[in-house]
Amino acid sequence: MKVLFTGQTGLDKKAVIRSLEAICYEHGQRVEGVYHLGELMYEESEKAGKALKRGKILDLPLMELALLRRAALWRISSEIAGRQNVFVNSHAVFRWDNQLLPAFRLSDFQAFRPDAIVALVDDLDVIKLRLGSLQQLGQLPFDSHFTLKDILVWREEEILASRFLAEALGVPFFIAGVSLDEQVDAQPLQTVYSLLFEPWKKRAYVSYPISDAQGRPELWAKVVRFRKLVRRYVAAFDPLIVDEKRLHPLLDQALRADPSANSFTVDVRGRPLCLSVEEMREVLPDIDGQIVARDYALIDQADMIIAYFPLDADGAVLIAGGVQSEIEHAAAFTKDVVIVWEASKQPTPFIGQRIDRKFSSLEELEGHLATMEQAARPADQLPLRLES
């Protein structure tokens, strides 16, 4: 399995790939080669007698960059002959000196042809924080400035270019998150492993109420249980692989405390990040737009959607508009629609006419998913992670 991983600067893809390697090892899959295309391009430049300062390679003329990239890919191709599993880390596009540059050409892949392409994504505030750290380390120009909007656009450019490359090469393409709340899964890259090495596993988009449930602990605990349960049996695409929507209420909270504030500070996985109020306001519509587009894209790469309609404390089922919209999208593209409907009252026709299977509890859903996985799992593959 030869896999090309793409994603914007600030994702720390090297660490992500190391984590995925560890998961592969746990499952008995040996990764026999990991290549970071940028590092190889520096090495190829040194071989040609032109040592480059780290972080400056994109200052080269485009033709010279193209030659270095092609040399690096030919080197990978020559070294991996006979190897089983190889990971290559690259960008799909470069943003440099206020320019958008291609990271590859189709002809570059005459030598190295991946079996799958995975575009990695993370929260915009996480990326912004890491870009600042890279500047402090001298790996990005000190005069470069990436707004939140720049980062969101860059992420979409990476996804779009990666998808086009996969379509041109005729190989599978997936969008995958590198993080998830630990109470759901401490190893979110397990999904990536399943996509690559467990093709027999069903791919499912998990749909559930978010904004209506997060502020209510008992209800959110049920949602977390649902998300965790589904991940146990399928390759699950969870919408909260990107959780930057949380920045909006943090902005509102800061402005309530000080209506004249020009900036506010957020916690980014244990580290503080100061954000501009104006910059945040500018990007709010883009965040909402990308949520819809990304969730639909995750549904498109799934076999099925599994939607949860939990029973609220007042005895009524919680019907979220987002969940209904996602069911509509899945049904329009003939995906299997499975729901957990905890109320005794039957769903409305707008939901009921689009479902293929309905369960009244998470226990019933788990029984179905366990049977489905057991029937699909090859006899020589035993489950390695048993969770209660």
C-alpha cells in the first residue's frame, strides 16, 4: 500500500504519520518506508551542489522546484521496489510570498503512483498557533502573515488539489482528521488505518446533534457514547474532526465581558492563542460554510450514515436540523441510512421515508453493527482493541 498524505503547513504531518505507524505496528502491519517530500528535495538540492537554507526552498525558481520534486519522487520510486507499505508526506499546494504554487504535476507521478491519497485536516486555531511557532523557529519568514481566513482557504485548496489528483490517477481519496476529543477516541487515526488496511470494514458517517446537545451534560454524554460505540465497529467519519465552531461562543463571551475588545485569548489544546476580534468576525461565515461542505464530503466518502436522535430529558426526541439535512444528502446519493430513534412516537415521513434501518436504542444498534462487522471480517483478522 503506497499512500500519499497531503495537508497544509502547521498540521505537524510528521508526528501524525509517526502515530499512524504505531497503530499499524499494533495491528501487525509493517510500514517499510516513510518519505517526507520536502526533506528529500533539500537532499536532492545538496546532491546537485546547491545547499539551501532550511525554510527557503520555495524561493527557488519554479522550474528548479519542479526538477527537485521530480528527482525526489523518482528516488522514492527506485527505493521502494518490493516494499509493502510506504507513506509519502507532501503538500498539494504551496502558499508562499503571497502566491499559490502547485506542489506537483501529474507527470511527476509516472514513477511514484500512490494507491490512495489522504488529505489531513485540523482546526484553524491549531494551525495558526503552529504557524507562529514555525516562524519563531525560523522555518517560515518572519514577515509572513496568515489570517484565519487564509488558513481556511489554504485547507480547502489542499483538499481540492488532492481530490483532483486522486481523480486523475484513479485512486481512492479520503479527508481525514488528525484529532478528536479523547473521550470518544484517543486514537482518531484508527479510522485512517481502517481505510487503508481494512477495506472490508464499512465506512460510516456519524450524524448527531451538536449545538443543541453540547451545553447539556446528560444529553451530550449519550451522544459521546453513540460516537464511541460506532467507531468500535466501522471506519467512522465524525464531523468533529474539526471543532472550530467552538470559537464563535468564545468570541461572544469575550465581547460580553468587554464590548470594546480588539482581541481575545483562546485555549488551544493547553496553549494560549490571541485572536483578533475583527479577524474572527470576518471568518465566521466561512467556518459555517465549510462545516456544511466538509460534512457532505465526509458523507460522500462513506458507505452509510448512522444518525442518532436521542431522547431529551422532557421525553421528546431531539431532532437537529443538521442531522436531517445530512440524512437528506445521504439518501440523495443512495447511501444506506441507519438511525437510532429513541422515542416511542414514529419519525415524521421526512425522516421515515429515507431510512433503511431503525433501532430504538444504542444497544440494538451495537448488536447490528457487531453482527455486520463479524460477517465482513476475514477469518484471519481478529479484533485487537476490545472496549467496554
